[in-house]
Amino acid sequence: MLTRPDTTVVAARPDRRPTAIVIGGGFGGLAAAVRLGARGYRVTVLEKLDAPGGRAYVFRQDGFTFDGGPTIITAPFLFEELWTLCGKRMSDDVLLEPVSPFYRIRFDDGAVFAYSGDPDDMRAEVARFSPADVPGYERFMGLSEELCRKAFEELGDAPFSRFSDMVRVAPELLRLQGLRSVYGIVSKYIKDPRLRIVFSFHPLLIGGSPFSASAVYGLIPYLERRWGVHFARGGTGALVDGLVKLIRGQGGTIVFDADVAEILVRDGAATGVRLTTGETVDADIVVSNADAATTYHELLPETVSRKWSKQKVEKARHSMGLFVWYFGTKRRYEDVGHHTIMLGPRYKQLLKDIFARKRLANDFSMYLHRPTKADPSLAPQGCDAFYVLSPTPNLASGIDWRREAEPYRRTIEKRLSETLLPGLDKEIITSRMMTPLDFKTRLRAFQGSGFSLEPILTQSAWFRPHNQSENVKNLFLVGAGTHPGAGVPGVLSSARILDKIAPDASCFV
């Protein structure tokens, strides 16, 4: 029996609710736990790390607070729903603040595009780069709106359990040019090379190359315009803490340092888990927020047949890796925005190096996050906290990150010193890194990928690992590797799907 609860419970009478185990305390697992708790389950979340969050883990170091992973919050209503299910208001626990502009996209020559949700400002920015592309930009945003309404609002929380589910929506997705790539549809409407980059980079936020990700993911620009880009006061970790509070308020339990070795299966149904310590925990249903590829490749017994066999997992296309550098400076860089995307000298060829050639190039593009622009409390007084994320090949590349990490970090530091953060090398007072190797060892990400399976058409919707296991009864999947995919809205939507496919708690009474 599990003997490491995170809270002390005074039992007035036996808790006879059916039990659910959630493997992993990332956003998908925490959202799943809240939804199952609201439906009458007694939930236990088992988290491998020493604190919740998964990819949204929070590092605290030398007086600085660093969000480990997601820093861009869109579609906030998906979070608000979770508080509503518990009869509470999110604003009582977490304050979300809009960010504008959403990003500053900096080209290698120093030109900057201010990307926002204001239609007039965006038309002006497009016109500043290429006046002839304004009508095409408007038409592209019209398509993005259609894609968002169909693929996100209608299908984002619709389970694709049967092939007929895919057949039913295929004509509409084809009409919306789903067979093309994101870069392909952007190029149909926009001719300026730099603007094509501005409106096609979004698949990189969910682990895909703009040149191979299905045009369906062209929905993201409209999703951002409609619901905005937000920052959680206190960092993304404030949302994690708020969800943990909801789970505990429902009588759920979160256990840390609890590494699941195997999902237990009896008579074709999931019945609990075994931890690496040898302890076993029984449950009526099991929800895996572990990487979907890892779930099928490592956590199911060898004797269990599965559609996603080890061989299929190994042959699948997995998302790129991520090099993440967290650092704090002893001065503030007031001219630097909240979110900056810094592009290198190459675009298509760099992405080919990352996704196809799987080689660590000498040049790079990166995302720079400066949360202390909005919330100075995340660093000591007079200091700034930063986070740099650079897409890299995943571990299928064979890159030895034990050897390459520090030289790669120094190259990024040099580039930042030459551009946005002058004198950076003399200002850093704290630093830490995460590489694809850490994604594998800390987060059990297959091949150290940053976003699980790559979001190409043949690995989307029905073609992705299903939210309800095809072969094991009472086993469900949430998170980036299942439908609808990576990114905070996708992960939260995967938990939303549980309301439609997980058995009602009354079935076990």
C-alpha cells in the first residue's frame, strides 16, 4: 500500500468513492484529477518528481523563480472551468494578466515585428513590412478563424475512438486545406518571406515543423487573437499550485517521488500501478499523464497486446528536443519585452537540420522569456529572470549533451550579448540548463522530445494514441501525446475528453 500521502486526513467515516490513479502531475494530470474528483472519484496523483507541474515544474534558485516549461497561457477559459467544477473562482487563487504585444519577433538583421491581438495594429505591422500583403493576411486570418472553430472549438474535446470519427470530419478538414502544411497555407496568402515566417512559426510551440505540421494547426493565430496571451502573476507555477489546492480540496491526494514502473493489468483491464519501489496501488481506473509513447513503450506489461506496439512507437515521428537555459542577472534589461522570438540567419534549412537531418547546427533560433517585466517579484530586487528555449534535434540524433550543453549555452550567451542583452556575460549571477537528456531522465520523455509525437497529419486525431486505450479497459491517456496534442490548450482539452469517455463513478458502486 502507498504510505506517502502529501496531507494528513482525519477520517470521519470510510471513503467509499471509486478510486482513480493519475500517473503524472503535469497540467494534463492535474486537470484530469480535478475533473475526476468532480465526478465522484477519489483521486491519487502519483508524481515522479519532488513537486508538481511536470513540464511546468518550478525551479527556485538563488532568490530567482524560473518556470520550467510553458510560459504562454492561451484559452484561459479551460483553466477557469476547473475552478467552476469545484464551485470556486480562479481569480481568488490565480491572477491572469494579458500580455501585449504577444511576442516581439526579431529577425537576424535586427528588424522587429510586434505580434499582437489587435487587428488594426496587426494590419499596420503587416503593412510596415509589405503593404501588398495586407489583403492576403486578412484572408489567412479568415481561414485561421474557420480552422479554430472547427478543429479546436468543435473537435478539440471530441474523442476520436473510432476510424469513423475521422471519416466523419475528413471532408471538412480537407476543405480547410488540412493536407497542406502550415507554411504552405501561409505562403498561399502571404508573399513577403519575413511575413511568411511570422505567421507560420506557431507549430514550433507544439513540437512541429511549420513545413510538415498539418495546416489544421494554422488555427493558433486566431485562437491567440480571440482569447489573448496571458501571464500568471507569480509565474505559470501559480496555476500549478492552484490546481493542487483544488485537488486537495476535493479530498484527493498527491504523492511526490512516486515513480511508476508498470501499469497493472488483469483480465484486460487496468487495475492499478506498481512503483519502482515495489509498492502497488490499486484503482478502479488509471489515467496516464506520462508521455504517451513512454506509456506504451515502457509502462504496460509485455504480455498486453497493444495497437501502439514498441516497434510502432520507435518508428513514429517524435517532436524536436529543447535546450532550455534559465539565468538571472544582477541588473534589469528594461528594453526587453516579455516574450521575444529571436530568429537566426536560416529558417527552412535550420528546421531541416532539427527535424530531418537531426544535427546540431552552428546557428539557431530561440525564444527569450523575461517574466520579470510583468512580475519583478520573480527575482531579487534590481535583477531580471530569463529563460531561453532553443529547438534542437531529439535524442534520436545521438547528440551527447553531456559534452555539448555548455558550448551550446556559451554560443547562445554570446549571441544575446551581441544583441538584446549587452554585457550579459558579466551580469549573470545564477544559471541552470535543461537538455533533451534531462527531458528523458527527469520527465521520461521518449527520445527526450519536448512535445511527445510530432504534430503531422498522420499522427493527429484518430491517428494519435487515443484518449481511451484501444486495448486496455479502464486505461485513459491525457497530455501532449494524445488527442488533441501539445500546448497548454491541447493538454487541458485532453483532460476535458475524460468527461465523455471515462465511466461514471456510479458504475463502481
